[in-house]
Amino acid sequence: MIKLPKTELRPAGEAELEVIVELETEIFEFYREKALKALGQDVKIAGFRPGHVPEKVLIGQIGEEKVLWEMAEQAVADYYPIILQEYKIPALGQPQVTITKIAKDSPLGFKIKTAVMPEIKLGDYKKIATKINTAQGGTSGSLEDSPLAVKDEEINKVIEEIRKSRTKEDSPAGELPELNDEFAQSLGQFKTLDELKAKIKENLKLEKKTKAKDKKRVEIIEEVIKNSEIKIANLLIENEKDKMLAEMEAQIGQIGLKFDDYLTHLKKTKEELRSGWDKEARQRVVFGLVLAEIANQEKIIAPEEDLKREVDYLKAQYKDVAEDRLRSYATSLIINEKVFEYLEGLK
């Protein structure tokens, strides 16, 4: 049975908690062998196989301090979830960890600052969703006047964009391909120009439906937020900025650019970028908290079958990401979608 360390809990601001911990010497020293083994895997010393370097030789190479910090990292990683469970702390996001005391043959001291689930007084989301759904449920006038109607000029615009993309490169005048059945067939899956136009119309209508659905979903949640009382931990906002930064780095990398070069082009540092995201990050955090609270009140969960399917899909897309992180992400995706479906069904 794992022995709980000496622990003190202190409020640390709006919806934040500081957990102060002291790990006994014998417990901290337990991590020494594990730390040496982990560090030894990455150190190459002539005459020794990786992972089989004697302790004195390894410490002589990397220093005692590095061993202690590796021990601390492993101890915190093990004990943090245990402390959360024991004290029933509803932690959110990534915590801030500070080592306060570290030395050989001594206790380990550390403190963890974490955001906790804030008190949320939701507006009447059922009434709000019903009102918005009812207002947007019917369409007056002819089908051609409907926001989802696809007009001929919209179809023609797409066709012109396709024609321009297939302009003959060797034509000095930039000659566009002739608009006929042969042009439609050159795109691979159509026999006639009418088939091409029909497919474009179908795609445009689907795009409009998706945009309209997303717009209504945002409208419902924003209205709920306006009528709710929510206290937000600043730590959650900072965590969200980190996510936004990682997302931006990934997007820049996907188009073949180095993020540092992109920052140079913008004439900004990472911190300058983050500092301008306060409002957006807060909105994203509040949005997520409201969805989570509605799911909690309505007892909406992610069915295991749906979860397995989504995790399998994500594993194929993100091979280097740990499965537990993918599972957590997939759970949020599925629950959020089911919350939206629930709200959309209120009439």
C-alpha cells in the first residue's frame, strides 16, 4: 500500500489550489534506482552497455544533481494523481510544479498549483436552446430565398475556379479549358457537365448546412454563457494559450515552414503572440467548461463503442501521441458532439 506524503491544501486564487507536499526521505530515495536506470539508457560511456553503467561511473559523468531532479520528476508524476484521488481534488488542465526542497538523503519538498473545477451556475440552457431552435426552425418564402439555397452564380464561380486551376501552362494568353462534357470528364468522376454541376451544388449545400449548424451551436452556447456565472482560473487560460501555440506551430509545420522563421516574419516572440490571446483563450476555456457542465447535468457520456472507434482513428493519424491522451481527447470530442445534439433536439 502506498503511503501518503505529508500534504497541505491552500486556496491560491480564483478557482485555483496550491498543494504543498513533503515526501519522506526513504520514499524519495526509492526513486534513485529508477532514475539511474532511466538516465543510464541515454548516456554512452566507453566500455559499458546503455543501461548497465555502474552508479559511481554514471554520476561522475552526469552529476548528482541530474539524478536528484530525475528522481523528483518521477516522484511527482507518481504521487500527484494519488493526491488528487485521495483528497478528491477536481483538478483541471496542466499543473505548475515547483520543487521547494531537494537534496540527497533528505525529504523531497514540492508544491503544485492547479486549476480546479469552478463553481458554475448555468443559465437555463434548455430554455435558451429551445428558443433559438424554434426561431431558426422554419424557413419563410420560397426555397430559392432560403439561406441554404445554392444559386447558379455560386456554382458557376466554383467551376470558374476549377477552370483557372487547369489553365494550359504553355498557353501565353492563359487560355481556359472549354466548358463542356469533355472538361467534366477530365476531372475523373463525371460523364457530363450537368453531373459536375449537380455535385458542386450538393457540396455547396452541405457546406452551407454545416456552417449554419455550427453558427447555431455557437449562438446557443454564447447565450448560455451570457446567462451564467463562471469563475475561471488564470492557470486554465495560460494552459489554453499553450494549446493555441502548439496548434499554430503544427499548422505552420504542415505547410513546410519553420515556426521560428514565421515568428521572425511577424516580428514577434512566442510570448508576444501569447499575450494577445487572453480574450480568445478565455472564450475557449469558458466554452469548454459550459459544455462539460451540461454533459454533467444531463449525464451525457461517451459510449465505449464510439470511443474505441474514435481512438483507433486518431491512433492512425497521430502515431507519436500516447494513447491515454488520445482517449482523453476523443472522449471530449464525443461528449461535446452529444451535448450539441441534445441541445439541437430541444424544441
